[in-house]
Amino acid sequence: MTLVLGIDPGTATTGYGLVRQNRDDSLEALAFGVITTPAKMAAHKRLILIYDQLNEILLLHRPERCAVEKLFFQRNVTNAIAVGQARGVVMLALAQAGLDPAEYTPNEIKLAVAGYGSAEKKQVQEMVRMLLELESVPRPDDAADALAVAITHIHSARMQSLSNYPG
């Protein structure tokens, strides 16, 4: 059994999702949610809040592996910089916890979860629900996205192990 933490970084909202791959290769959502920061809080204090709350999640669940969504360039440069700062804090917390985070682009995540690199957000969220056998799509969206990141890492590791098979 392997426990994987997926992270969808953001300054206002950072999504997290913990997915366990069971011995029979079934997937199970153990926990998911978001770390939110107040919009009027100073940027450096928002980053501290993300860091502290992520460390609490890491201490509580002790994942064996982790993955983070890669930042892709957006038209809003100010927003991209803020997300990059949050992502840096996330990477620091993961590294300090002894984890080596894998990184996946949004298209890689869509391909791994929905089978189509240009899948719509709703399609990915519905596949997350189905793969984890949840009653409803995880909310908020950032939590569902983080679960998708964790699922992507599990699928990627499975494919990597198959490609290393000496047969």
C-alpha cells in the first residue's frame, strides 16, 4: 500500500488530496481539502499559513510519495508570480519532510486521469469521483484537482514499473 499526496498550489487556495493505492491496485481517497488564505492578509503571512498548514497535513498523514501540479504560464503575470511563490513554499515543506515531489503539467494530469490531454475540468473531476468510488465530485475544485495530481502520480509510477519489467 502506498499513500500519495497530491497538491494543487495557489496563494488564495491550495488544494490537497491523499490517495492510497491498495495492494489490489484499487485507489482510495483518505483525505482531501483546501488550505485557504484571506485575500487581505499580507503576502508573506499567506505563505506562512500555507507552509504551516501543509506541515500539519504532512505530520498527520505521513505520505510516502507526493506530486505537485506544475505552474504553466498564464496571461496574468501577477497571478502567475503569486502561484509560483505558493508553489515554492509547498516544494520547501515537501523537501523538508523528506519527500521528492514529482511534477505534472495540467495536460499530463488530464491525460492520466481522463485519458485525453485536453479534457474539460468537469470530465477530470468526474473521473476522479469514479476512480476513487466517491458519492460525489470532491469540492471545492482545488481539492478535486489535488486528488487528480495524486492519481496521476500513481498511474505514472505504475507505468514506470511496467516499462522497467525485464520481460
